[in-house]
Amino acid sequence: MDLKRRVYKKDNRVLIGFMGSGKTTFGKALAGKLGMHFLDTDTYIEKQAGKSIADIFAEDGEEAFRKLETETLVYLRDHLENTVLATGGGMPLRECNARLLKETGRVFYLTAAPQVIYDRIKDSTDRPLLQGENPYGRICELMKERKSRYEAAADELVDTNSNDMEEILDVLSKPF
Ligand code: S3P
């Protein structure tokens, strides 16, 4: 068996980035364009756990959620084929996840300015980390804290500020 091929499944495309960077929106469209499967780690975890991400945070705590993310990634790394994988915004925070992400596929880091992120997600209520009094301030703070982790986990950076679907899909669908 070709072990290297089994471990490095480069036919998958993995999207990382802050909440609201467009991982799910662009990921679904990308999968449609390339005829690939689409999977979202948050949705996968919710199905496995039988409860929402918000409930996992509230009942079990953030650390328990981060552990589920790593376990999920180990499983997906070994099983995904021909898939666009959208990940939760905190997935690259654990150092071991950066390696797992790269072993799963080509990793695209979707970026956008804090104001663009804020405008995209200001009405959503399902993100436990942004439910405080000053979500814009929290976005700026978390983005600053996480920037180096996203960069370390990424193969390629993709600017989504324009919201231009066609232009962004062109970049994400390039052969590699
Ligand atoms: C999180 C991002 C969320 C979800 C959880 C934690 C984060 O996913 O995994 O609320 O730490 O950035 P999205 O990026 O899809 O919103």
C-alpha cells in the first residue's frame, strides 16, 4: 500500500478562517462547481454529539468542544475523499490541528476585515464566543490573537472582502 498517498489526501480542499469569513458559503459553492462533496465540521460534531455547538459550549465547556474538533479531524483526515471541508473558526488553534488539517487536504485561509466579518454575522445568535456586549471588539481581539495560528495552518490565503463569488471561486478552484 502507498502509505504516503493514504496519509496525504491532497484531493480534498480544506477551508479555515474566522467566523463569518465565508467557509460554509464559499465551501458549498466550491463543492458544487468542482463536483465535490461538502462537509462542515460544526455540523458533523453537532450530529455526533446530538446537540448544538451552543449547547456543547454551555454544558461541557469550550475545552470539551476543542477536544471533539481534534477527534473529528483525525477521523476525517483518514476518511475524506474528494471533499470540500469547512471547519469551525477555532479549528487551527490547537497546534496538532494545523498538521492534521494539512494532512487532510490543501488548506485555504479565508480572510476578511473585522468590519466585513461583523456585518456578515451581526444578526446570528448561534456563535457562543460572540454573544457578549461588544461583538465587534471581540472580533478584533480574537482575530489578532488567532492570526498567526491561521497563517501557520494555511497553504494559501484567500481574500473574501469583495464578497465576489465568482472571483473567490476562481481562486479556490485552481488546480494544485
Ligand atoms: C468558533 C467558530 C464556530 C464554531 C464555534 C467556535 C470559533 O464556527 O466552531 O462557535 O472558535 O471561532 P464558524 O467559524 O463556522 O462560525
